[in-house]
Amino acid sequence: MGRAIAIFNQKGGVGKTTTNINLGASLAQLGKKVLMLDIDPQGNTTSGIGVSKKDLEYTVYDLLIDAEFDTRKAVMHTNVEGLDLIPANTDLAGAEIELVELDGREQRLRHAIDRIRDDYDFIFIDCPPSLGLLTINSLAAVNGVLIPIQCEFYALEGVSQLVSTIDLVKKNLNPELEIEGVVLSMFDGRTNLSIQVVQEVKKYFGSKVYSTVIPRNIRLAEAPGFGMAITEYDPKSKGAQAYNAFAIEFLEWEGAK
Ligand code: ADP
Ligand code: MG
């Protein structure tokens, strides 16, 4: 059965979507079957992997609103072999409100994902930067949470709220839920600040912090504009090397579970 992981940090711009696409692509290139679910109404994972947000036949919205929906119908293949996507567009913004009225409003994504769990080794959910029902549905549906943290001033701001949200969902909706790991992103080794942030995050999360650190790399910021994972866009770049190394470390951790 596939392991489902939410990529979550309620702060925007910390590298959630970049990690979703590039960890997903690197794992697929290592031979794993990977599904990415885009549950952010901005649809950045969708466009970032080269799928147009216009004219989508089905999206995550259908999974959430129609309890009988056949999840497989919404799955799209990407240009990376072994990497599939359930896309999102702005329809999802409405789901946040529509869900309030629906039965089992916090567990709808879990039921939708259960239908396809066996098709994949890993299912990643790219969460929106908020603590609303879309995020709650994601946390209720997964085995673990992968937290990207940006190496910048105020990196740990909001982290205690993030951890208490995870604890709350664990207590009330999903007793299995655990922190999968914490990955530091946009590291700049030339600055003391980046080095300091790494130390602080390690102090807070201890052994949950991956030793692979994702550097700030302009190629990583360019790749989604071309609808490509970094390993396709510029396989020799520092960003591609980092996500490949991260995928290997990620698998080692998974194997040790
Ligand atoms: P989030 O999904 O948490 O909002 P993103 O992954 O979209 O964050 O990243 C925010 C912005 O920073 C995007 O423009 C992205 O391309 C860029 N970015 C992400 N990671 C890196 C990195 N390691 N180096 C350079 N730019 C990055
Ligand atoms: Mg994002």
C-alpha cells in the first residue's frame, strides 16, 4: 500500500510546491510510482509540471465534493515516467466553503485516496498555505507530514502553530499521523543566517531534520515556467543534484520505518 505524505507548512513561499514536484520526479526516476495531488487552488504543482490549468476535465475538486467519484478518472500522467498528477485549479477555492456543508467534511480526501493507494509507492499532497478544510482533509488522509522550512529570517515563526495543527489532527482525526521529516530549503551557504537557521531548526526538530539541504538555486525557480522538473530542465544543476540526493535519503528513511 502506498504511503501518503502531505507537504505542509502554512507559510507561503517556503518550497512546498518545488519539493512536491522535484522530490516526486526524482523518486519516479529511481523507479518508484508516485502520485502528486495538488490541493492548492493556485494550482502551482499542476502548471509547474506542465499541465494547463484551463480545460481540466477533472480535478481534486471532484474528489472532495462528489463522494462517489472514481478517483482514477482524475489521474493524469506527466512527462516524467512514473509520476502522475491529480490537478487543481481555482475551483478549489470554492470547495473550502462548500465542504463545510458536507457529511464527513474532514475525511473526504482520505476516502478518495483510499481508492488508489495501492496503485502507488508514494502519494504526495501539495497543501495550500492555510489551515482551512483543504489542509485538514490533507492531514487526515496521510501517514506523514513533510515540512519544508525556508532558510531565512523568521524561519521558525509559525512552526509551533504548525506542530499543534498536526497534533490536533492526530488526536481527533488521524491517530497514525506523524512528522515524516523536515527539509531545509533555499539554503545559502555564504550567509551566516542560513547556517544559523539550520542550527535552530535542528535544535527544534532534532533527528527529524534530513541531512540533505536544498540550496537556493535559480534553475529551481526557472524550471516550473517551462513545466519541467529540475532533473529534466537542468539535470546538472545544484538544484537537481540536491533533489536527487534528497530522494535517496528520503527512501533510506522510509526503508528504516
Ligand atoms: P510554496 O509552495 O511553499 O509556496 P514554492 O515551492 O512555490 O513555495 O517556492 C516559492 C518560490 O521560490 C517559487 O517561485 C519557487 O520557484 C522558488 N524556489 C523554491 N525553492 C527554491 C530554491 N531552492 N532555490 C531558488 N528558488 C526556489
Ligand atoms: Mg505552493
